[in-house]
Amino acid sequence: MPPCLCGKSALGSAMLKVGLTGGIASGKTVVGEMFVALGAHLVQADRIAHSLMHPGEPVYNEVVRQFGREILNSDGSVNRGKLAELAFGPPGSDKRSARVADLNRIVHPAVIRSQEQWMDAVSLQDPHGVAIVEAALLIEAGAAKRFDRLIVVTCNVEQRAERFANRQKIDLETARTEVARRMAAQLPDEEKTKVADYVIDNSGPLERTVEQVRQVWEKLRTAH
């Protein structure tokens, strides 16, 4: 009887599919860039979602239909701040808005299809490579089972706020409020790490994160 080639046992010599996730401002993008420097292929789900939100795209049309034309800029593009406020609730709110589910229902299936197409293309280009999909809501979207390995990036809440403040150029108190609001729409780290194959703690110095990434990379390379 031939060996099972499903789920996480589908390793062999085929391209390795890796999911990379973590909560808001955990540093998963930086970690993803570290993996690329070591030789991985990487795509960001957020960038895929951006492209699907271009005027004329089916996802764009459905989002506008569901959330109204008030989310649009004068040029017809989606104002992400306005969309986030409608989806997550107003700034300062600590309750998850039911409209997050509406947005996810529209966007996630299309993003997942694009990810699959990208991985298929990478597999043809580099059959023995490592393809990483970076996605904030990878587990929440039910996409974890599509990968051979799952990496979760974590860090403490205060560091998230500081990074978010620097990234958005806002004050720390506003950043704390916004991070808390976004985290309410995501699984807690404790739940994410339960299903992870590897956890990278990004709370310490950058050098420590680099070393953790290197160690995980060696394990990924020997998983083939």
C-alpha cells in the first residue's frame, strides 16, 4: 500500500508549504524577510488582499456592496481606515464588530485561492523549495490545514503597541487602544501556539529573533 501523501505527512521531496502567522504588530513581516534572506519564497496575504481590492475586481465590488460607497476615496479606491472602522468598530471600542465576519467571508476565500495559485507556480519553479505564506488571520480563516508546517510569531502586548505606534506614526496611547481593538478580532497567541509547529518569540533583541529563524529554517530544510 503506498504511503499517505496528505496533510503534514506530504513532505518527501516536494516543495514545502509553510504558513507564517502572528497577531498584529508581532513582527511576522520582519521574520518573513529573514526567511527570504535564507532562501525561502514568500508571499504576503495582505498584499494579495490589496490587489483584490482594486476597483473592478469582484472582491472590491462585493465589499462596496456590503459596506457602502462611504468606504471609498474620491478616486474610487478603498479607504482602508474607513473600512477598518466599519469592520472592527470605532476607535476605542473593545468589542468585536459582527461586520468583521462579513468582511472575512468576502475576502478570505479569494485570498486563499490566490495563495494556492502562487504556491503552484513556485512549485513549478523550485520543486524542492520552501514556500511561505504570511497571513495575520491564517488560522482564523481555516487555512492552516493547507500547509505542511505552521510558524507562529509572538511578542508581548506593549511591544506590539510601540511597533504599531512607530509604523502608523501615532502616539503610544492611541496605538495601545487600536492594537487592543484589532487583537479582539484575532485568536489569542495562546490558541495560535497550540497548533503551531514552530513558535518564534519576537519579544527580545533582533539578534535573538534571527537565531530562532535560522534554527527553524534548518528544520524546514531537513523536512523534505
